[in-house]
Amino acid sequence: MLEGNKIKIRPIEEDDIDIICQWLNDEEINYWSSGAWPLNTLYSKDQIMEKYLDGPSDVYRYAILNEKNLIIGTIGFKEVNVPGRSATLFIVIGDKSYWGKGYGTDAIITFVRFLFTQWNFHRISLDTWDENLRAIRAYEKVGFKIEGCQREARYVLGTYHDAVLMGLLRDEFLILHGK
Ligand SMILES: CC(C)(COP(=O)(O)OP(=O)(O)OC[C@H]1O[C@@H](n2cnc3c(N)ncnc32)[C@H](O)[C@@H]1OP(=O)(O)O)[C@@H](O)C(=O)NCCC(=O)NCCS
């Protein structure tokens, strides 16, 4: 179990699947997390169970817990590049009542510290889209820098949007947040 100031992070368990199922099929959450609705969603419970509990071994998913140890979101990494020691981060605070209260930033700081100090990653990448200013702000508070954009790479409800590419190096993170 990883512990931040407000959150804890642990592996995903079978009891988490029902709520994750609700989040993955929620229009507003998908709007922000992927800008895609309903293209890559509408999963059945069996598909979610398979994805989150038996999923591909190169995607690592964890549960984010609140102060009462209740699950409020998920976080993880994928696209591990072994020689480059880099990976791509993803996060969703699925319980909307926790948006904008610092839980996401605390979860990212806690998880990224784990990736840099325990997994020995050198660099963490992520991508979001231009309208998700809350996510961009949270990533910037952790130390991520905007490194580029992919013009009109996302199609959201009838309009093209830029994808925003961000990255964080281990040394930059440790200077900002320590070990
Ligand atoms: C993105 C997400 C992880 C951020 O976590 P969070 O707990 O909501 O964010 P925090 O409260 O830690 O930080 C949000 C920051 O953005 C700011 N913010 C919120 N809405 C904003 C807006 N519309 N424009 C600019 N800044 C905004 C907040 O004021 C806060 O900054 P501050 O501390 O300097 O005031 C969470 O909101 C989430 O999971 N959202 C839905 C799915 C999603 O977007 N996932 C990310 C996909 S890339």
C-alpha cells in the first residue's frame, strides 16, 4: 500500500469492479478522461473484469482510496520502455465529488514517486487534450511540462481538439517533491 497525504494506493481487487464498471460507462468521466464517448466505452462487466483483473501484463492498474479506505479512482502505467526507463501514466478519479479537491494531485505525486524510486523509471509521459485544463493544471503541479501537441488528434463530440503531450523527469520530480 502506498500512502500520500490524503489518499492510499493499492492493487485492484474483485470488489472494486462494480464501481469501476459504473465509472467506465459514465459519459462525463469518459468525456474528460478520453474525450471519447461512446466510442471506446460501453464495456460489459465481464470485459471490465478481464481488463482490470486479468488484463495484459504490460498495463499496471491500481486503486486510489480516500481517507476512509473507499475506492475513489484508478491510476496506472503502460507502454514501458525498458532501455529508456520510461512509461506512460494514466489516472481517473471516478468519484466526481472528489474532483478539484487535491486528491488527484496527491495520487499522482504518490504514484510517480513510487515509479521513480521503486521502479527506477527515468521519465514518465502522459497525454491529455486541450480542454482538460483541470488535468493539465494537476499534472503541472506535480512537475509535468507540456512538451508538445498533436494538432486536432482528438475528435470530441463533433469537434477536433489538440492532444497535449506532457513529460516529467526523475530529477525534476525529486527536486520539487523529494524522496
Ligand atoms: C484530472 C484529475 C485526475 C485531477 O484530479 P483532481 O483531484 O480533480 O485535481 P486537483 O484538485 O488535485 O487539481 C486540480 C487543479 O486544477 C484547477 N482547475 C480546476 N478546474 C480548472 C479549469 N477549468 N481551468 C483551470 N484550472 C482548473 C484547480 O483549481 C486545481 O489547481 P489549484 O490547486 O492550483 O487550484 C481528476 O479531476 C479526474 O480524474 N478527472 C476526470 C478524468 C480525467 O480528466 N482524467 C485525466 C485524463 S488525462
